[in-house]
Amino acid sequence: MGNRLSKIYTRTGDDGTTGLGDGSRTAKDSARVEAYGTVDETNSAIGLVLAGKAVPDNVRNCLTEVQHDLFELGGELCIPGHAAITQAFIDRLENDLDAFNEDLPRLREFILPGGGPAAAACHLARTIARRAERRVFTLSQIEDVRPEAIRYLNRLSDLLFVIARVLARTGAGQEVLWNRER
């Protein structure tokens, strides 16, 4: 690992810029900072899911691996030209998605975000992952972004949806179906 922070504040961002991983500086509200910042937010939301008690080991292991992936993705986005996310990351998400989805009943209605604390936190993480995907796509319209980054976030939000369904069944909650005729 490179430099470790021994002092948290540097004052270098007081002018509205932040340092990228390649040493260059950019505006704190640039599309690149928005993209990797929202990836970081996704990671934090997944941490909230993992902080819950009712998270089965297989879900915990999967989401912990995802958190490590998101650090890799954040690094890729923070260092222009850097590559970290490969097709193997996406393949792993798809395999996990298929495995978690296998025993779930077919969806016949939309599901309202909820279903217990862990499931609700997972739904929140899913929506943040979707926003991260949109932010990375926006960045890709103005700068080079590898397609694996966008595909990874797309699969991640799908995985988080399925895991929210799993968590609703393992906790004290249950899925809340949308009732259009309420």
C-alpha cells in the first residue's frame, strides 16, 4: 500500500478541489468525483446492511467481497486510465445473483422497499448503487470509463435487490408487495 494518512486534514481542498489518484486536482463537484463518491456511498450503505444482526453468513460473505470490489472500483474511477474491475468480478456477481435468486418465489407484483431492517437497508443500498451507475455513466459521456465499471454497478444493484428479498425472508420481516388497488 502506498502512502498512509497520518494526518486527516490537509487543507488542500479548501479551494474547492480534490486530489485524484494520479496526483492531478479536479473540482470537488466534477463528474469523476461524483462517480467515485457515489460508489463510496454505496459501500457505506452496504456496511449498514452488514451492521445488522439478521444477516446470514452467505449474504455477509458476499457483501463483504462486494465492499472490497467497490474499493477497487473507486480506485479505478479516482485514477484516470486505471483498470481494476474485470469481467471476472461481474461473472462472480452474476453467479451470486443466480444462487440467491434460485429459491425465491417468482415476482408477480412490485415490492415496496422494506421487509425488516436488514432488507430495508439493502433496498437503500440498491438505490444508491443505481445512482452510482448513473453517475459513472454520466462520467463516461465526457471521459473514458471502462464498460466493466458500468456493468459491475448494474449487476450489483440487481444483486442487492435479490439479497433484500432473501433478507426479508430470514429476518422478522416479510416482503411488502405493492397494492395498486389500496
